[in-house]
Amino acid sequence: MAIYEEPTHDCSDETSYNKPVNTSEQDVTPTPTVLSRVNSFLRNTTGHDVRCFASFDAFVQQCMYRPVDGAALAVARALFGLAMLIDIPEERGGGDLDLRWGEPRDCRFPLIHSMEPLSLPRMGIIYGLMWTGAAGIMLGYRFRLSAALFTATYWYVFLLDKSAWNNHSYLYGLLGTIFLFTDAHRCWSIDAWRDPPPDQTVPFWNYFILKFQFFVLYFVAGLKKLCREWLSGYAMTNLSYHWVFFPFRAVLGAKLTDLLIVHWFGCLFDTTVVFFLIYGSTRRLATLFASAFHLMNSRLFYIGMFPWVCLSQLPLYYSFSWPRKLLPRGVSKTVLNNEHIQEGDDCSQGVKESNKSSHNRRRRKWSMCAMLAYCLLQLFLPYSHFITQGYNNWTNGLYGYSWDMMVHAWDTIMIGIRVVDRENPDRVHYVEPFAFTDNDRWTKHADMAVQFARCIERNIQREAPAAHRPNVSIYFDIWCSMNGRFQQRIFDPNVDILKAPWSPIEPVQWVLPLLHQFSGLRDTLIRRKTDEVLGWSNHSDVLFIADFPGLTLRNYVGEDLYNVSLTVLQGTVRYAASSDEVGTKRPSVILQTGQSTFLPAGIFHAVETIGPEPSCYMYTYVNRTKELEATRNGEEVKQQPAMLPLGEEFLHRWENFVRFGQHVGNSLLYELYGVPMPRRLKELVADD
């Protein structure tokens, strides 16, 4: 073994080894050419010579399989494993295994509709294996087996429930898969301690693929923000009132902070940060901005370990041997096998092993073909929605692999689930929206709506006597708003979802289109009317509705509301109140643009859009209950949350970890000895 000091001045920050200097050539100053300048820029940005790209063989042997120090990769591996150890009991739901997987009547939304979760005890074992795999990744113990264990169990849990998908949960699965194929255990791992490798180098592609994955994360997220919805400031409204934006708000004000800092700078950051991280001259400044960005996100959003995973991978853009600089003096900074080092006339010439077998070279080429195919797939998937049209609604595709982070803000005000007996249509029942699921992600996606309807039908069939199982139809009347638009229906309320056609590759005909003709009113009419109504009192409010011709909104005005009015903003509607308690029939009223009527409290009413064009209207009202509470108790002073509730967060994560350990232990006891497994009921668990 030969010990080499890492060079203090090399061709790039990523060059891993020193080489002898030919002093006879130091006085020769070559004439700069365009090619030499391009070559110099390439070395400064990628650490490679242009000759590495002269052929595919050179690209594979001299570039991607160039041996580099594995120290930085080992740190990235350990930090990723640590983050997953924290994430599994928390955001993967390990601390609430009994609530998430224990109720057999709960509705699931797997990507493959035929997938079914295992029983609760076996799901507990799956989670235990996932956590064990993450621990093995962190420690580098039986690394291949640990990474395979984590990756297989993670993707299984991930595919079981689309309603829990988000961009960073998808990212964790990708990173686990990438680490599985790397040599991240060759340095600073239990494996390396038990069976020391000839050297602590890894192929350069181990670094490249990780950095490429984060390039896709940032850059595609930035490209998705280059749209009117984001650049106009509709996606993340009022975020500037969080304390992390106080310095900007003090100078720019709330509205400009929302627009310039949150939206415009957020788009600029995502689109450019990786380029600044790659280029040595701007790397430190980009690291400072990226660190601030992720630390702010950790305070702004409940996104688990995502900011910390991104922070832990930032050092990948520095020298491969940077961790060795932190070691005490007297410890060798770089340990390499002498056989892998050869002198060359360029620091990026690469390693040429004359005795390399042709079989090994072919294997390397096929490995690089697979890696390049993966890279192309990652670039294609965020824009593949023209193929998977069945998953499109007002936005494209499922939320997760598209990297359209925070671009769409949803607000759902009403979820109506109507169950009709087909043999006796007069028998109508309504299902509580959260009876069989704990989130409303299904209300935005047609594929999940179909799964939910079938789950409701299945539960009805199970609870009914075998001889009298009803034949039902299920209708959804769901009202949503996206990015501050009018509330409108997303599904046709007259379509029986159980009979509705759905295919992953065909457009869904029963998804109603977004009423873009009213989108321009957000900056004018909606903002003006909202400011006007909210100025009436601290307890007045306004609700904006848009509807399609021929459809009717049936609504109820609660008795705790007064001064309720309906005002038509565009189009024509027919308003009709239901009969009162004594059976007095109320006449219907035709309302056109600009007309309004007062609504009595405590009764139902119907608003039907008539004419050939969609209508939009607004409800204004005052909440009497809140007024009385304010009069009795004085104006409520909102308690500001702690700026840095680190103690509460640690306690919450510790409680999750303890419950997770109990669930896994109880699962093992049940499977091994048949010990009954205790389970909490959702109805008895208070919301935090």
C-alpha cells in the first residue's frame, strides 16, 4: 500500500490524486486556443479532459470508471442512512402502524390496483426490516444486503398507497436504489473494517449518478415553476408572514416578499443552484444559499427529513477527499493501491489498465448503458403525462415523480359522497368523507376516486347480510379550488363512479375541466371583494363559487350564520329555497350578473346554473358563534408558535420511535408466539 497526499492545487476540486510534475515543461507556455479553453472549462467544472468524451470506450474507462476517493461517498451514505432511521418511524408512518395498517375497512390506494397490504403484524415486520436495512446502510454493515432490504421494503410500502406520495418520498426510494449499486461501503464502514479492500477508491460514476439525481430534483423543479401560476404568485400566498421571512418583509412588505422572494427567487434558485455548485468559483456561495434555503424549508413546511437529506448531499460537489481533511494530524489523508495509479501527461487522463479483460470492459459498458438509460428515464418521467393521461386532472400526473413541488395549492370545501340503491333509487345515503381514509388526496385524482368508490362498495357488501347485499351506485360531488381560483366541481356529480370508465392511458371524460375563463378574476374581482367583505368585521367571510351549465349546487346555511347573501358575478342562476318547517313552498328566483338575494339561515337551498355559459357567484356571511365568543371572552389573541420548537420536535420524534419499536416488537411476538397485538382506535386518538 502506498500513501499519497491529496494535492493542494489540482486541475479541479474533484481531482483525487496528485501526479509528478515535469519541471522541464514548466517554462513552456502553450498558445491558448478555443479547444484548450473548452478543455480548461471542462476540467474546472467536471474534472475531466475532453478526450474522455472522444469515444464511448473512453467515456466509460477513463471517465466513469476513473477511481476516485470514496471518503465523501461514505459520508453521504452514512448521513442518508441516518436520515432514513428517523424518517421511517415518522413520515413513513412507523410510529402509527396500528392506525395506518390495522383497520381492514380502511381504503387503500395502491399504484397497482390489485395490490393488498399484508396483515398488521406482517406490515410491522416489513417496517422492521426497512429500518434494519437503513441501519445497515448507515453503518456500512453487509451493505449490499442492507441496501437491498431497505430498497425492496421501501418501494413495497411506497407502492401500497398513492395518497401518501410526495416528491421527497419518491426521492428517498431513488437514492436507496442508487446506493444499492454503488461501492459506498469501501470506505469508513463495518464491511471495510472487517474485510479491508485493496484500496478505498470507488468509480467516478458513483458520484456522478447521485449528483445527477439531485440535478433532476432541483432543475426540473425549477422548470416546472416557469409557469404563470407560480411566477404570478398564486401558489404560495401569505407565506411571507412566517418569521423566517421577517427581514425581507421588513424591507419589501408582505406582498412583494411573497412574489419576489418566495416565487421568483424560488424558481431562480431551483433552476440554477446545481450549476453554481458544479462550478468551483461559485460553489461556496451556492452552498451558503442552498443551506439557507433548506433550513428555511425545515421551518416552513412539515416535510420530515427532506431538507436534511438535501443538506447532507451538498458536500458531494466538493473534493472527493474532503472528509479526510477533518481527520487528526498523523492520519493518512488518502490511502490508495499503487497498482491503480499511473503517471500521465494530464490529471484527467484516467486509469489505463492494460491487463483488463475484454469481459470486464464489456460489463462496464453495459453498466454505463443502464446508468444512461436511468438518467434518460429520470428526464423523461416528469414530462411523460401525455402517455399516462388517466392520471391527469387539473394538473398532470400523480404528485411525486413530476417534481412540481409546491406549484399547486389546493383548497377543498365540500366532499359529498352519495350512495343510491339501484333497486330502490329513493333510498339514498351519504357517507362521511373520512370514514375510511384519513386524507383527501383521492378527491383530486380520478384513479383514486375509482378505488375509493370500490372500497366503499366493498365495505357496504361486507356489513350487509349475505342474502340482502345491496346493489348500489356511488356519486361524488367534490368542490375544490386550485391556486386561489373559484371553488368548482372536479368530477361530474351525475356519473356513477362504480360504472365510470377509467384507463391509465386514456383521458378521463368525467373529470370536469378547470374554468380558466374565471382565472383572470383572481387579481381583480376576487381580491377586491375579499378585502371589502373581510373589512366588515373580524368574523365576516366570503366564498367564491363557479359552476357548469345545467348543474345545481345544493347547500345548507347554518343557523350560526347571519347576513348571508348570494351575489351573481357572471352568468345566470336560478335560486330556490327548500320548504320551511310548516311546508310553505318558496318560489324560485332568477338572478343575473350583479344581482343578489339574502338567504335565510337553517334551511337548504339550490342554485342552478342556467343558460349556455358557466356562472360564478359568491356567498357573504357573518359568523354569529365567533362573534359571541369574542364578546364573551374578548378578542382572541392568537398564540404565536415557537420560532424553534426543537425540544417539542425531538420529543415528538422520540415518541414515534418508541411506539415504532413497540409495534415491531409486538408484530414479532404475534408471528412467533401468537401473542395478541394491541391496537389503538382512530376514534380514540386525539389529533395533535
